[in-house]
Amino acid sequence: MSLLRNRRAAAAAGSGEQTVVQAAYNIIPIQDVVMHGDHPSLQVPEVRAAVEALSHASDFPAPPLARVWDPHRADIFDWLGATFGFQADNVRNQREHLVLLLANAQLRAAPGFPKDHPIDVLHLTVARGIRRKLLKNYTSWCAYLGQKRHFRVPSGGGGGRRTGAATGNDVRMDLLYTALYLLIWGEAANLRFMPECLCYIFHYMALDLHHVVEQSIDIETGRPAMPAVCGEDAFLIRVVTPIYNVLKNEVEASRNGTKPHSAWRNYDDVNEYFWSRRVFKRLRWPLDPSRSFFVEPGKTGRIGKTGFVEQRSFWNVYRSFDRVWVMHILFFQAAMIVAWDGKTPWVSLRFRDIQVRVLSVFITWGGLRFVQAMLDAGTQYSLVSRETKTVAVRMVLKVLVAAGWTITFSVLYKRMWDQRWRDRRWSFAANTRVLNYLEAAAVFVIPQVLAIVLFIIPWIRNFLEKTNWKILYVLTWWFQTRTFVGRGLREGLIDNIKYSIFWVCLLVSKFSFSYFLQIKPMVGPTKVIFKLHDIKRNWFEFMPHTERLAVIILWLPVIIIYLMDIQIWYAVFSSLTGALIGLFSHLGEIRSVEQLRLRFQFFASAMQFNLMPEEHLDTVHGGIRSKFYDAINRLKLRYGFGRPYRKIEANEVEAKRFALVWNEIIQTFREEDIISDKELGLLELPAVVWRIRVVRWPCLLLKNELLLALSQAAELVADDRTHWNKICNNEYRRCAVIEAYDSIRHLLLEIIKERTNEHIIVNQLFLAFDGAMEYGKFTEEYRLTLLPQIHKYVISLVEQLLLKDKDQIKIVRTLQDLYDLAVHDFPKIKKDFEQLRREGLALSRPTESQLLFQDAIKCPDDNDVSFYKQVRRLHTILTSRDSMDDVPKNPEARRRITFFSNSLFMNMPRAPTVQRMMAFSVLTPYYNEDVLYNKDQLRRENEDGISILFYLQKIYEDDWKNFLERMQREGMASDDGIWAGKFQDLRLWASYRGQTLARTVRGMMYYYRALKMLAFLDNASEVEITEGTKQLASFGSVQYENDVYPMNGGLSQRPRRRLERGTSTVSQLFKGQEDGAAIMKYTYVVACQIYGNQKKAKDQRAEDILTLMKKNDALRVAYVDEVHPEIGDTQYYSVLVKFDPVLQREVEIYRIRLPGQLKLGEGKPENQNHAIIFTRGDAVQTIDMNQDNYFEEALKMRNLLEQYDYYHGSQKPTLLGVREHVFTGSVSSLAWFMSAQETSFVTLGQRVLANPLKVRMHYGHPDVFDRLWFLTRGGISKASRVINISEDIFAGFNCTLRGGNVSHHEYIQVGKGRDVGLNQISMFEAKVSSGNGEQTLSRDIYRLGHRLDFFRSLSVFYTTVGFYFNTMMVVLTVYTFVWGRLYLALSGLEAGIQGSANATNNKALGAVLNQQFVIQLGLFTALPMIIENSLEQGFLPAVWDFFTMQMMFSSVFYTFSMGTKSHYYGRTILHGGAKYRATGRGFVVQHKSFAENYRLYARSHFIKAIELGIVLTVYAAHSVIARDTLVYIIMMISSWFLVVSWIMAPFAFNPSGFDWLKTVYDFDDFMNWIWYPGSIFSKAEHSWEVWWFEEQDHLRTTGLWGKILEILLDLRYFFFQYGVVYQLKIANESRSIAVYLLSWICVAVIFGIFVLMSYARDKYAAKQHLYYRVIQSGVIILAVLVLIIFLKFTKFQIIDIFTSLLAFIPTGWGLISIAQVIRPFIESTVVWASVVSVARLYEILLGVFVMAPVAFFSWLPGFQEMQTRVLFNEAFSRGLQISRILAGKKTIAV
């Protein structure tokens, strides 16, 4: 400890000055041992060993530029900091970091050390193990680049477990390199996202370190070597800042990420620059700012993209997953060839002609390779430079070779058929040419054959890919670009087999279905249509033989469905597989409290087995013997086999531990107000008092048992053994009988004075009962039929004792009646007085004036809490019937109890002691969301008169009652006093039910609380636990209210005590070391990025964050502080603060300067990255601020962390997936739909992804990262601007590509909130869909698609970007189908086909419609929900839930959601524009205006729905098929359902969406918004014009191909005009092109009239109104004249006006859409003003069209009530009165 004490005056790290002694510390007060010498962490020998090992720095050379240096008071960190110029606080931070790593590692490894190893000396294997893990990525990087690693450690000892202690140079070098890497990482700021950049820095600094330590001589100077970087803050200034500036310049050049990805370098590009050997020559060390790497964007010599170029194109879907599409295309071609023959495939394939035709797939295959090669060249040409000529050579060669193969196969194929036709049979010559073709094909498929071989033997491929031999690089150069990541990704053979079977079965099913029900039914109609000729056309034909176009139109929807329906098959197979895995995992075995009651006696053993440490801590995890014994024990445990697992007895320490843990869980339920005081009493396990001989099970389990036993005893005539055996058949009944008997005995002896005759009589009476039972003669000696009468008197006695004002006379009279019944009537043999006196059952000297019990009663004082608590329990046991079925009443409490109990019967690792568990941290990023609801938020009412508090009172009615009950117990006189004395409690109560930071912090601090309790149980002896339970029993777990057990007369008055942690739970028993053990194992950091600015602005949220720190000692807050010096630029610091309970203020722990502004990329990952340096431990759990945790789940965290020691497949996991519970499902039906969909994904979906598919990623959920593994590989997310907008999943991509392993575990869960309003949900889905669009372009997806084996690449595609792509394909199917049918109807082809091939046409329609309808219903969304609910709740409840959801229009919601996904995914790929969308996490009680809904959904849903509606309407008017109403309905119902869903969903799911007054106000608001003039300061919420321009932003930033494709898509609107004008009566059935040209003249005239009227309005309407009216009149007169002329001289009819609207309105919209694309060219002309005016007119038209059905439903009486019922139905099921809420009729005022 002497060296520890020297820490007081440790040398300054960065400045060279002595550090000032600081009282503020984070976890361990290493800086000031004297002041904090009694800190529990410093008493841990392993901590002292770590600090001691780091202290050996006295013999190092003095730092070169340190002004003051005392080698005897400095440690390794001080020396490194002063030598290399690290910041002082970085040194302090990383010193504590490494001390904790070393101490915790030594604690875990201690059982394997030699017995003679000193406990306070660091073991070599500990330091070496951490160094190896931290530098493993660096070692791989050196091997990849062929560089010799620059760290040198003594090889002696070899790292074996029995090597010596850490006192020599061996361990010191390990610690030096570890400390150096941590210091680099801790100060690298944004560079932490670039792990190989850090490897490069470490590479040279480690070399400098070696030269300095070895005191090498500099060849150039002849003096001792100095580091290249040294001096005050040198590392930040000379290393970090230059590279940071490169990133900053690139981001600034990207114009906030709006420029194409190919035009600027992101984090990945800069990092991948360090994947080439060229970096050592071009960058050098120290960093040279003149090098091309540092050249700013736009200047010559700048380094461009590295490794990969992201191009915005839908071709990325093909390019990244070309094998998937090759499979589809080749099978389709082969299936078409076989099906065309018309026979069954096994018959057709016998014919040589069919066989040879099938061989044509190789031509297609070659062509697809050519397409892939061209795409590679066309997208990645930017990578070519003078130094990367081989890249260009490879691109060109691949294009040429692919083209060569295509030509070769084409020539050989033609020669085969030429020979065959010449010989008119398959002659020998023809067959020879077939063999030639097959030989070429064999050469062509050699790479695929090799891939299959390597797939079967995966370890060979892993070896080849990971080996850095140059000869292998040359051999693989042709097939793929060499990259540092994506090597050796093959799984083990068993996993290969599992996911291969999954996909083989799926593909067989899919292709069989496709062949027989998609492709083959279409062949017949196709042949018939090909034979049709001379079909009458309804318009001018630009090309002949358009019958073939009809074939394409019929086939197109079928082909699209064929290409995407694997998504449906995946949903089916994954659901079934997930259910099977869930069954084997024992999910859903306990589904209700009633089922828990049946297994509760095993539950105690399960808790002991899983949550308490195993006896043999040195057991090898995962060994065969260990697994076998573990399986046997779990089998006994789960099914009650074997005596140890049948029951536990009261005197066992296991029962007492179980009681402590269980009661603590129930106590947290009460603190959270999800159970009442009464329910707490019914659920808790009381301590063993009153000499009760059995386990005192919760009253909930003993309900009715005593009454059943009494009934049995009174009715059954049998001997003692029979009676007792029947009672013992039910463990709870046995315990109830014994406890009641023992309690009554103790109660009577307690209230009767000792040393009185009555005391002796009662004692003797029970001794007589005991003797009779002992000899089995109780039924012979006593009348059991009188037991119910005795029971009645005992109840009467207990009730009198519980009264506030006890009537002594009644108590005495009841005791006398009991005495008479028990002594005189109960025995079968009557005894006279003398006999009773001899047996001690009567007074020895009775007198006439003395009545029995008259002066012998003394009731305990009312303050005897323990006594009356036991009396109340006895009363419950005596009187309870079946009325406890609803205990606990709260559904959340029931869910948590059942899940926790079920989880303990699932497979999980055995728990170590807290001391030997893995240390971990939780990191929560926070920006400016709600922390605690303030008074204004709680009381502020919306337009319907609803406040948040009122809403919460109704949604959580049970919780509110429990909260008021708790507040009254704590001294609140009346409910009105809650705003005064209990306002802070009210804020917390409300905030804990919203998605607030307070809720998240409370949940995460349960880890700390759980660890403290577990640490106590680990170390407490049996005597301490026994005494502790008695001590807690004397206090009582809670003081009951008057109304806990309501009876006539009331109960004893409650003492007013507060429910506190210190007096009511296990924390009272703590001995002081628990805090030290817990804080060494757990750290919670909240990354409040702008907390510093919030403090300066006196923001309420800053005060609330401080409040949270006050409530939670272990909470740490990290933020970025901006300092504005008088001279120089703004400085930025990462700061860590905590609340000091001694100083009673916030104190600063660390302040580390950053190279510049934090946010270069996406905000959330940057926020996480700056705070991650303050986390500790081996693992870090990522928690969003809308998540929650539960105390009972926190108890299992150390089990979960043990998973890192178990193999999952071929390797141990690096990322542990954790199950989630979506807690927002009860708020509304919409929230229920969202939570049901989300729940199926986070449970069943991820279960299958992890096993068997092995492609689970990270999805922003509460996964646990292997912290040291990830911090050396880029962190826990990626942050590049725009491309990484879905930052979380890239951590999973990165993990998989770098050889990590992701598992999923469902025995533990974390709560998560989801968006609960339609607008919130839509914005969230827009963000996710846009993120998936960006993922489609990313290098990570490309590498996963190419580096994984075929089956895993299938899994990746269909579970990530493929899901969104296929969702878009569903919408595209609807479009192609309805537009295709419209073409057929308007052109006349449909009538021709209908007349010639009616039956075959219907078959073709059936092939499309059946599948489209299934897809439209969203079966692939519903099926996983049904399966998962069946597994966990039961089949019938799952079906009922599904049926209920359908009645509440869930299909409307899911269809609407499908539109959101497809719109934003497609637009992002096409044009970009992905951005973070703040959804807000408030409560959905506010009506959203029509204008707001229109802004949000006009482009994504409304315009598309109207378009489809017009198409369907025009088709219905002109189709011969549509004349049959039934056929039309069957054919178009799913399309109409989509139209209705996309238009009506925003209003159906909008509170008060069909209120007539609100509809009227909404329309006025909409029109005001439309006509509000736009200006510089206007916002989109106020002005239509501003919004309209913002909606075009993506067209402004899109590329050339994006604009061209957009124009091509807009051309479809002109088709309406072309098709409809020929249907007009005025056309007189003319088919001339002149008809169409004249229609354009009409369009021009209409547009001219509009321009004229606009001009007249602007010039004359205000001041010369008469002129304006004259012009209006002229136009009207002219229009009337034209109509008269048309009516007189042409076939014009009035109906033509309405028909032409269907032609010209879409044309106008198409012109506006094209004008928006070409806006840069016309904006400066007079045309643009007219475009804006016409666009405004169209928006009004669209708004009226959308609002019309809303207004109609609003006008209908009762429709609003029905909508409210549907929207809030889930809340209604819990007794809510939402209709009153929405009417603002408050029944409770607070």
C-alpha cells in the first residue's frame, strides 16, 4: 500500500506539471488513497495488485519534455502520458479503466491459480490475456499487411497459468503496451470509428515506446531515442487533430451528406486507406501534413474513395446479391422451357430436345456474369488510380471473360441445333456437339463446384481466407478484391447443415409452388394469345403485333411475384422453425399465475439453481461432463424428479435465500405501484416465525386449501394415515394445515399471560392433540365433524384481535366458547371434570367468581408490527376462498411474474458469485428528450381537455390507486395534497409510465440494486441469513392500510411509515462491502450530449438530470462541453460528472479535450462514441432512452454474461442478443398493432436469425457487446453521414464481417417503448426504410452478400434490405397489374382475348390474383405474430387476439405501413434524402389536423392511392371483364383495399378523426395553409409553398440517372390521356393519331386559359375589378359557345366532359411532376410561376378528394363513437372510459 499512497502526488500526464489532488473520482479513488482509504474497492486485494503492478515505472527514462518529474511517485500511465503527450484526464481515466480490467480479470481467474500465489500480486496470465485481446486486431492487421508487429514482450512463461507473479519486466511490458493502446483509444475521439487507423498510430508509437524503454540510440542524433510525438497535448495536436481535420473537410465538402456518396470520403473510406501497404510509404510517421492524404477536397492530388464506391442505383440489389437473382432467373428460364412442353416435368425431361433447351441457361448465366462485371466496372471505376492499376485490369478482364463465355455458349448452342436440324435427329455428330457444350459448361462451373466443396468443408476455406500467403492472394485475386474484413466467415459443419436444411426445404417448396401454380398455368394462355391475330384496336397503333405486348403485361405481375415470394415462404418457415426452437427452449411453459402456482414449489429450487452461485467454481464451462450433469439437474428441476427438487423445508437456507429474493422482487413491484399493499401481503414469503415448521408460502398459493382440508376432514370417514395422505398429496394444503395449526397455537399462547392456569391448559390441550397425531389416533379420539365449528370460532377470535378498538369481553367469551368446544365436545370420549383436571385441561381450584380466561388475556400493543402481520396472514389462510384468482390484478405484474418464473426453468448458464462475474456497463445516448414530466406538461390540456396526467390515470388506473395508497401511507392527508408535498413523487410516477429518461435510469439502476443484494447473499452465512430474515420480519415489509382487509368495524390503525429501501428490504442487512462489489462490476453512463448547454441555458431538463444523479449514486453523465476562449477557436471537451453525496453537488470527474466539434457523422453514434471511453468492464449493453428494465430480470444478468464463455457454434459469442418486451402495447389499438409486430420480430424473428440461420445482427436493441472486442474494431455503431443513418445494424454487420459471433437469449428481457401514434409510427418507419435504402448501397451489405456462403447470403438478404425491397415489389405488383389491365381494356386487347381465350385468360388471372390477395392481406406479417403468441400465450388466445386485431382494422394499418416502407425505401435508393426523423414519444391523445396529415402522407400515400383509384375506375368503365361485377370484385378487391387503406388510415387512427366540427375546422385550416404566402421565414407547417419546395429537395440533390428515371416514371400519367381520348364520343371511333394530337391542343388551350385568368386576377382583381369580371365572362361565354358547336356539329356528349377529366387531370399532374424534375432549367422563366399556381390548384383538388370520405363519415351519426371504440379498444378492455376522455368530461379532477 505504500506505492498506493504515492498516488497522491502522481506526476502530471500531459502538461508535465504535478496534478492537484482531486477529491472527485469515478469508481476507485486511486488518486487519493489517504482521503478514501476506507473505500470498499480499495480493500479488494486484486485492486491493490493491479495498482501495484502499474506502479513500477521508476527505472524508465525521464520523459523528454516533462518540466517536473518524480520517478518514485509516478506509475506506468504517468510515464506514458508525460512521454507521449497524452492529456492528464485521459491518463486518469484509462488508469482506472485498466485497474478495473485487471482486478476483475484476476478475480475471475483466481480459481485456476496455484494455491501459493499471493492474492495481492497480479498474475502474469491476467495482464497477458488483456493485452492479447486488446491487440488481437492490431496483430491481424500487421499479418494482413505483412508487417512485423512492434510490440515486444518477454516470451518466458508463455502465458501459462502457473507462471510467476507480476513483479518483473515480463508483465510490465504487457501492461505498457496495453496502457499505450488504451491511452491512444481514449483520446482518439472520432478516430475511434476507424480501428485500423488506430492500429497504424499504435504501430509507430509502440515502436517509439520500445526504443525509449530500451534506451536505444538515435542514429541521426547520436543521443537517446525520443518519441516522434511528445510534449504538452502533443498526441491530440499532432496525431488526432490532423486526421480529424481530414474527416471534417470531407464532411463539409459533402454539403451535409447531400452530395453523392461517391464524391466524398466517409469514416470507412479513411479507415480502409490503412488496409494497404502503401500507407506506410505515403503517410509516414510522424504524420506529414503535406502528404496527399491531407489534401483538402477539390484540390489536385487529393485521395479519393478507398475500397468501395457507394452508387445510388437499384442495380445494387442485384450487384450485392447476384447469386440470389441468378438462381431465380436460371430456374425461371429452365421452368419455362420444361413447362412449355405441356407435360409433367419428369416426362418432359426425358426428351433430348427439352434437355438441350434447358442447357441454354448457361448462355443466360454467362450474360448475367457479364451484367455483374459491367456493374462492377460502372460503379467502382472511381477506385482506379495510378497505384491501383490491377483493379482496372481486373475489371476489364472480367468484362471480357464474361462476354467471351456468353459468346462461346451462344456459338456452341447454335452449332448443336444446326447439326440437329441438318441431321433431323440427335445424331452422333449432334451429340458430340452437345458434349462439347457440356465440357465448356464444366469449365464454366468449376468455381461453383469449388465453392460447394469448400462449403462442405468450411474450415479449409476459413484457413485459406485468413492465411496471408501471397500465392493464395494471387490465386484468389480474380474472384474477389482482397479486404481486411470479410475473411474466414464460414460457420462450423453442424451450423452449416442446420441452415442448409432450412433453405433447401424452403427453396424446394418455393420452386415447386412457382412451377405448378405460377409458371405452368400461364403457359396455356400465352400460347393461345400468341396465335391471336387481327384483334380490333381502340386507338392508333404505333407498332404492329401488340399481342405479344399483352403476353408481357400478363406475365409481368407473375414474374414480380415469382421474384419476391421467397419472402412469404421465409415468413412461413421461420415462424414454424422459431416455434420449434421456442418449444425446445421451454418458452411459454408457464403462461399464467395459476400455472406458476402449480410449479411454485419447484420455483424456489429453480431460483437457487440458476441465480445462486454453483458450488464448484472451477468447473470448466461447456465441458461434456459439466453439460451432462447440468442437463440432469435441469431435468429434475423442471419436472420435479428427485427429492431435492420436490419440496423445500422451512429450516433450509435455500428457503430463506429464496424468501429474501422473492420478497425483494415483490417489493419492487410495490415501489413501482403495479401491486397494492394487500397484494404485497398476499404475494410475499414471510419469515419463519412463531415456530412454524413448514415453508410459509405466499397466501396466494394457500387460497382455499385450509377450507378444502376442513371439508375433507368433516366428510371423509377414515383413519389418520388416509386423511394425512390426502392432505399431503397437495404440498400447499399440507403447508396451510400445518401453518394454521402452529399459528393458532402460538397466537393463543401469545395472548394468554404466561404462568397462568389458562396458559397451562392451552399448552396441555395442544400437547394432547400432538400426542394423538403422533400415534395416529387423532380420528379415533376426536370428532372431525366439529372442525368447521372450531374454524368458525378461531376466525371470530382473529377478527376481534384485528379490530382497532378491541373488546376484551368478546375475546374472552370467544376463547371460552373455543375451550368448551375443544375440551368438552371435540373429544369422542366425554371426560368428567376430575379427569380434565388431572390431564391439565381444567382449573385445579375453580371458584364461582372466577371465569376461565377472564384475567388471563393480554393483547399485544398495536405497534407490534410483526405480531399483527402474522395475525393478518393467519386470517387470510383461515378465510381465503377462490377470490384470489385475480391476484395480482395488474396485467403487467402478472406478465412479469410469469415470465420470470418461466425463465428460471429455461436453459441458462450457472451464475458465478458477484465477485467473479464479468464486469459490465450500460450506455444510454440521450439528446433532448423528456427526462421528467414537469408540472406544466402534466396539467396542460389539449384541445379535447385532456392532460397527460389525466390520460395516465385512466390508462393505468390500478397503478394510480396503488400510488395514492402509497402516498397516504407516507403522510399525504388527502388526494389534493399531491401537488404540494408529494409533487416530486407525482412527477416520478407519471414519468415512469412515459418514454422518459427517468424510466430508463430507474430500470438500469436495478442492475446495481440487484448486484448489491446478490453480493450480500453470496457472502452471508447461514446464520446471517436466518437472523436477517427474522430481523426483516420484525420490521414488516410494508405497513398495511386500514382498507387492506376490510371487515366490519375496520382494522387496527396503520402506523404512518414510509416505504423505504433502508428499512424495508434486504438493503437493511448489508454489511458495507456490497456497494464496493457492485460498483466494481457495474457502471451506468448516460451520454447527455448537450447537457452542458442545457445547464448554461437553465433548462429544466438539466435540473432533472441532476435530480436523477442525486437519486442514483452509481449514475454517471457524460456530455460535450463547449468552451469559448477570448482568443482562438471554440474548444470541445468530453466531460464525465457525478453527484457527490458528501459535497451535495455535481462534481466533474474527467475532462478530455476533443480535436473539434463532436458531430461529423450521425448524431447518435457520435454521442455514444464520445461517452464510451467512460464505460468499464468486459461488456457494454446499449440501451436507448425509451427502454426500461425490471429488477427480477437484472438478477439474471450475471448468468447472461457467462454466455461469453460458452461456444455458440464454432466460436464464442461477441454480441449477446437480448429479448425485448414492448411495453407500449396497451395504450391504444394502434400501439397494440405496432407492439405485436415488433414483439414477433424481437422474439421469434431474432431467435431464428441466431439459430439456425446464424445471421442475427444488432438492431438497436438491448444487446450486450463484448466491450474489448468492439472497442478495438470500430465501436458499437457506425457514424458516417447518411449511409449509416441506421447506425445500430452496422455494428452487427461489422461484427459478422470481422469474424464475430452473435447469439440470442430469451431467458432475460428488457422493456422497450415504441411509437404509439400513426404519425410517429410512420416517421419511424420512414427513417428505418430510408436507412435500409442506404444499407442497400453500402459496402457492408455488398461484402456480406459476397463473402458469406450462398445460404447465409440468402438469410442476410431476406432479413435485411430484401424485406424492404420485396415490400416495394408487392406495391409494384399492384401497379403492374392494374396498369396492365387498364392497357388491355383501353387498347381493345382484353376484349379480343376475352372473346378468343376466355378460359385460359381466367387461368392467367388466377395465377396472379390468388397470390396478390394473400400478399395484400399481409400474411407474412401476421403469421409470425400468431405463431409466437400461440407459443407464449396459447393457441386460442393467439387466434382470438388475431381476430380482435382484424376487427380493429389491423390489416388497414399493416397495408398503410407497407406503403410507407415501399415509398421511402424506393425514394432513398433512387434519389437519396435519408435523414433522421424525430418521432417524439408522447401520448396519443391529441387530434392531428388534416393539414398535418396531408403534409406527411400526400406524396407517400394519397397521390398513389388516388392514382390507383382512377386507374381502377377507368378500367371498370371500359373493361369487358368488369361488366361481370363478381369477377371485377374478385379481381380488384385487394387493389381497392389498398386504395382505401392508404387514404383512410390516417383518419381512422386519428383521435376524433371523424368528429364533424373538427373536420370543418380542419378544412378551414387546410385552405389557410394552402393560400398562406411563402417567405424566407415561413415554415412548412404554415405555408403550402414552403412545404411544396421542401418536398422537391430530393430531386434537387439526385443524380442524372435519378432524374431520368423519375421523368420516365412520370410519363405514365400521359397514358390516361392517350387511352381515354379515343373512348370519347366526340372521337367518333376514329383511330387516327390526330385525335391524340388534338387532345394536346385542348391541354394547351386549358393551360392558356388558366394563365390568362391568373394574369387577369393578379393585374385587375384588386383595383380594376370590372376588367377582371369582363375577362371571366368572356372566357365563360367562349366555353359555352364551343360546347354548343361541339354538340351541334360533332358526336360530342355531356358525358365526354367528365370522361375527359380522367384524361386531362393526370396529364396535368404528369406535367407538374416533370417540371419539378427540370426545375433548374425553368425556374428563372415565366413558366415556373404558372407551374406553382397549377400545382396549388392540384393540391386543393387532392385535398378535397381525400377529405370527402372523411367528411361523409363525420356526418354519419355514431361513426365517431365507433372509431373511438376501435382506436382505444385495448384500453376499454381494462375498464377505461376513453369516450369520456375524448369528450373532455372529466370524472376525476386532480
